[in-house]
Amino acid sequence: MKLILSYLKHYKKMFALNVFSVFGFALVELGIPTIVAWMIDRGVTEKDTAFIFEMGGVILLVSLLGTAGTILLGYCCSYLSTSITRDIRNDMFEKTQEFSHREFKEFGTASLITRTTNDAFQIQMFLNILFRTALMTPVMTVGSIVLVLKASLSLSMVILGTIPFIVVGVIIVAKRSELLSERQQSSLEWINRISKENISGIRVIRAFTNDRHEKKRFDEANSAYMGYSKKLFKLMSVTQPAFYFLMNLAGMLIYWISSIMIEQGGLNIGQLVAFMDYLFHVMFSIMLFCLVFMMYPKAAVSARRITRIFDAVPAVENTSGEGGSPIRIDEITFDHVTFAYPDGEEAVLTDVSFTVKKGETIAFIGSTGSGKSTLINLVPRAYDVSGGRILVNGTDIRDIDLSSLRNSIGFIPQKALLFSGSIADNLKFGKEDASFEEMEEAARTAQAYDFIMEKGGFDVQITENATNVSGGQRQRLSIARALVRKPEVYIFDDSFSALDFKTDAKLRKELKKVLKDAVMMVVAQRITSIMDADKIMVLNEGRVAGAGTHRELLESCRIYQEIAASQLDKEELADD
Ligand SMILES: Nc1ncnc2c1ncn2[C@@H]1O[C@H](COP(=O)(O)OP(=O)(O)OP(=O)(O)O)[C@@H](O)[C@H]1O
């Protein structure tokens, strides 16, 4: 409710219109039975045809007003529920943009998608019913009860007697449905997770002929979802007939009591007709209210799941909050940096120190799992250091505006990710207003120009999952994307691994020319990709095992010698 109220305040006028239409609707609905009672008691009983016609006209007018009110009510409800849900979805999306890797890992991709889509949809459904009935129900119930009491006190007792049964029933149903809804949402998340893994990993699954196992896994999740949904439907399908049964029972009792009263002259037919109409309204209003009440637990579960996203405090905080325009970077220093992942016990990096200046290239090499990717991810603050400091021009990066810092960095990840859209759209991702010449220059440096032309130019569309470009082409496009931006710092995370040796060498030669005024940080597995670097850091189990140029390390660092011996032939080693 808190979540809904916080959004509702942006739609005060529409909400006021909603309230107005509810009152109009109630007035009409409750007014007609009273007019019908007059018509019967005076018009029919006293055979006053003129009065009947007169009242018929009033009923027509009131009905027209009622229809207009109902249409207006429908419009307000739809507007409010869809607008609020849109705002919630937008805010959720915006909030997830602030998330660091830690929060993404904590929530999981499937869960974030389920929360943005399904949970938001549950809220929308609830809001639609809420705005339609939550206001109407109290108005109608109170109005009907007053009129019922006025019509006949003894008959009213029958209605009032059924209300406690309804209330107890609703509470039981609501409690049970909350638990089931929570489980239903979690199993939907499970389905989404498996679907996502299967769609993105279909090649691996087929290569390992694991289709049957995956089908079984999906079936388990799907059956669990079906199980909880079935229980929820069952609960709802028992509730409605039980409610109608109560209503019919009350109706039967009223007819019985009223027949005695009419016989004794304590009630006339018109009053009975009006009374039955009011009874219908009381019961109908309570039923609608029950519907809101029964939908509430499901929506409350979704609202809680959404609120958890809003309440998450990103592990990487933007303390400065200024601007966002790139900053000049002359020097990056790692000052005794230690880092452990939030869910990891041991440090992945320990006491790492180095400085790299503008125009220099620093490379990182080491066995898999030695911490290379972790180290370079600390520069754009994917995570914050656990100990020590990372300095940019002498300032701790935690004191620099996060978007300014990130806007100054061109990050080329290990797994080149392209977005659906044209090649130009992808290249402009880092610089919206990049000119054609800038894109062309970047593509040429990244050795991507020729294949872009072969494919039909910059307007060629990248398909979903970039299946129409090879792994090496994808890497070159992601390098070109970073180059278009002309950032102050380039970070290459093993970004040359899918390139053949010739293209790798050509690309590095071109990069050297273009990047002479930038800081370049390169992670590589191949020694040939980094042997020209100004400084090479050898990492071993998160510690610096050696630092220096290729030549220096060949002489002084045992681990580097071993890597070199496994990759370079004797001649190449001798040349060095
Ligand atoms: N998101 C993460 N959460 C927890 N631990 C992680 C995470 N990412 C990496 N690690 C762990 O940190 C260690 C270093 O991983 P990292 O990817 O930095 O190594 P790397 O040297 O880049 O390896 P590779 O050459 O195989 O890419 C590994 O033990 C890895 O399991």
C-alpha cells in the first residue's frame, strides 16, 4: 500500500475524478431501487399511470447518468492502474541501472526480469480492481445498509448476520492465498531462469546432447508453477460458490420473513422489491471487496518483491553526484589494493600496487583465476576495493563522480556483447552524436571496416545475440565501439582472444598509433599480445609475482618465463 500511495500522489486530479465517478455511480445504483419502490407502492398499487410514466422517465435519466459514471469510472481506473504500473517499471529499470555487480548477483537476472514484468503486472491487475471497487464498496455498503435499515429493521438482521461469516471466510482465504502467491512467483522465477539459460546456451546444450535433461528440469519448474496456480484457482473457485450460497440463503430467509410481514401488513410489496435490490447491492459490494481482499496478498507479495529492488543500496555508491562529463586522466595508481568478492571469504587480490600514466600501456598476465579481470573491473568501479586505494590523478576514485569516471573509460569486455540494432547503433552506443567519419576511423583501427563493408555497411542490422557476426568480428566491433568514444582510458579484458595472430598484430599496431594519448590497460593470455607493453604485471593467485617489461620479466620472473616458454618457440625467445 505504501508503494501504491507513493505513486498515487502524482495523479491527484485523476484520483479525484475517480472518487467523483464512484459517488455518482453509487447514487444511481442505490437511487433506482427507491424509485422502483415508489413506482410499485404508489403507481402500481394505486393504478396511477401518470406517476408510473413520470418515474419511468426519472429512472431513464438516472440510468443514463449511471452509464456515464460507469464509463468514467472505467476510464479513471484504467488510466491510474496503467500509469502507476508504468512509473513503477520505469523506476525499477532506473534503479537497476545504479546496481553494481553485487546487486545483480544477489537478485539474479531472471528474478529482476520477473519483478519488472510479472510482479508489475500483478500490481496493475490489483490496482485496476482497487480503484474500481475499493472506494465504491464502502460507499455502496454503507449506503445500502442505511437504506436496508430504513426499509426494515428485522429484515436487516438477516443481512447483518451473514457478514461475520463472510469476513471470517475472506481472512482465511487471504492468508492461504498469500503463501501460495509467494510460492507461485518464486516458481515463475525458476521457469524464467531455466528458459534464459536454455535460450542463451542452446548451442552448448545441443553439443552435449543434454536436451532431455533440460526438458526435465524445465518440466519440474513448470509443474511446480502449475501446482501452485492450480491451488490458487481452486481456492478462488470454492470461494465464489460459497459466497453465492450464503447470498441465496439470506435471500431465502428474507423472502420467508417478509411473506409473514406482508401478511401481517408490516411491509408492502414495493418495500420488499427495494429491499431485495439493496440486499443485492450490499452482497455485491461485499463480494467485490472480497475480491480486492483476495487479490491483495498476491499484489502484496509482488509489491514486497518490487520494494526490495527500490530499497537495495548499491555496493558502489556515487558520493559526488555531480555532472557526468568525462574527466581528464593522466595517471592511474593502485595503492596496496586488496579485494574480496562480497560473497567470497578469501581475497582475490592482495596488496597490488602499480602506476600507469597517459600514453603508457600496462598489461596483466597470469594463469586463469589469478585475478586479472577482477583487477581491471575495479577501475570503472564494478566493485569497490576492500583495502587500499585506487587513485586517478591522485584522487581516490570513490570521490570522483561515478558517471564521469565511467564516461572516461572505454571498456572492452572479455565477452563481446552487441545489442540488436544496426552496426552504426552499436558503434554510437558510447557516443550518441558520433559522425560517420568517427565511426569509419574507429572501424578501420579496430580492423572491422572491411568486414562491415562486405556485410553491406554500417546500416546492416545485428541480429538478436549477434548471430550474424563471428566471435572475432564481434570483438572487433566492441573495440570499435570503445574507440568511437575516444576515452581517456582503454581497458581491454582479453579482447583479442578470438582474433587470428595476423589480425591481432595489425590491430595492436594501429591501436598504438591512435592511443598514444590514453592510458591503456590490457589483460591477455597470449604473450605476443602484450610483449610491447610499457609494463607487464604478472599475477599469481591475486598477488603481483613480477612487474617490468617483457625483457626484464624474461630474466627475473619465473612464472613469466614459464608462460613464455609454453607460448613462444626457441627462436622467438632468443630474439628477445
Ligand atoms: N563475481 C564473482 N563472484 C565471486 N567470485 C568471483 C567472481 N568473479 C570471479 N571470481 C573469482 O575470483 C577469482 C579471480 O577471477 P578472475 O576472473 O579475476 O580471474 P582471471 O585471472 O581474469 O581469469 P581468466 O584468465 O580465466 O579470465 C577466481 O577465483 C574467480 O572464481
